[in-house]
Amino acid sequence: EGAINAYVKVVENDMAKLKSLQQRGVKKDEGITQFADDLCQCFTSSFNEELGAIYFVVLGTFNELDKKRLDKNSQIRAEYDALCGGYEGDELMKINIDIYRLANKLDPTIWEQYDHDETHQLAGRIEQNLSGKLNDLPEEFLT
């Protein structure tokens, strides 16, 4: 509850800055670019709080769900696959399905070479394959 109250105060402070900027308007001698910069400064504090919440809470939860979805126990894996499955007709889910299908074009042994926190190394390998420096990934995956 203390964190929520602190966040509400940050947002209220940012909203007060925004209202003040709105009342001031664009200064003719500074122009629209400076006004845009001032506008961004109005909500930077609350934006940083929100990014922190996403990064440390939401993404951590998704990471844990993903680990369970990859569990070696088939019953646990099936339960978490169903939980993370999405809904028919959901555009985001369609993108996720396409990414899933693309990922399955790589041999599982390639995926096993990278832990969750090492996928940036796989991204580098993909870039090298696309640029022609390497040729060790399937063409159907790269195109």
C-alpha cells in the first residue's frame, strides 16, 4: 500500500506539471521542439515508475510462467501451455503464434545452446547468418 501511495503522489506531481505546462502553452521564442521536451519532462517520473513496475514485476512473472511452460514434466508443461495460450482472433496472439512457428523452424539443439538470459547471443548469430558471415541456420528460418 505504501508503494501505491508513493506512486499516486508521483503521478499527481507529474499531472500538476502537465497542467502548468498546458496553461503556459508554447513560448514563441522557444518553439514547438522545446515545448515537446518540456512535455516529456512532465511525465518522466511517473513513466520511470511504470517502466520499473513492468520490468521488475510483470516481466518477472512472465519469465516464471515461461519457465514452467518449458518444464520437463509433461503435465506441468501442458497446464502452463494452456495458461499462456491466448484467445482465438486476438491479433497479439496471432503474432505470438507466428513467432512460435518461426522458432520451431530451428532445431531444438540450437535453442538448447542458449539460456533465457543469453538470447541476445542467438540474435547476434541470426544477424551474422543474415549478413552472410555465417551459414549455420536453416534458410526457412531466415526468410
